[in-house]
Amino acid sequence: MSEKTESKAKGWKTLGVWVTLAFVLLVGAWAALIAIASKNAPEPVPLERTTD
């Protein structure tokens, strides 16, 4: 393999690592937001039913 081909292969591997890391961070952020939102859910408000 030539140096040019090796550097392209290394660049793709590096890009794959960054994309994977970004995806993992996004999934972690969503999981944290959902966990926080479920712990801090608003109280249910009972509604009166009226008949017209």
C-alpha cells in the first residue's frame, strides 16, 4: 500500500470513530433528558366533566 492509500484509510477510521462517539453522546443525552423528565413529571390535574 502506498502512503496516500494508508492515510485515506486512516482518515476513514478516524471519521468512523468520531461519528460513533457523536452518536453515543447523542443517545446518552436523550437518555438523560428522558430520565430527568420522567422523574420531574407534573402532577395530574383532575378535570370536572360537565354535561351540556
